[in-house]
Amino acid sequence: MRLDYLNIKSSMIIVPIRDGDNIDRALKKFKRKFEKTGVIRELRARQAYIKPSERRREEIKRAIYIQKLQQKEE
């Protein structure tokens, strides 16, 4: 797939590594930054078309669920 097709900025993720840093820690930082970009989430969402009405319904369900969780905390 082409990056311009997905409307993804073609910027690189940079993880600075200092002398003596563990490579596992750097990999963990990279994975966290990559997750925040949302690329994988967007690719999975584009695999199947979701009607706008269904998308809205899911957003409303999610909002209701979050609101109930917040009310339980209070």
C-alpha cells in the first residue's frame, strides 16, 4: 500500500539512544510511539466499510460506557 493513499504523514519515528541504554527499552519506546500514531488502527478500520450510521451508533455506545465508568468512580 502507498502511504499517500492512506493519508499518512511520511515522517520517521526517532528514538534517541544514549550510551549504555538497553536496546529492549528503546524498542519499547519505539512501539509506544508507533502505537500513538494510530497507523495500525486505521489500517484495520479500512479493511471493511462501516456505514456512517453504524459508526455513530458505536461512538454513542462507547460514550455511554465511558460515562457509566466515570459515574461509578464518583
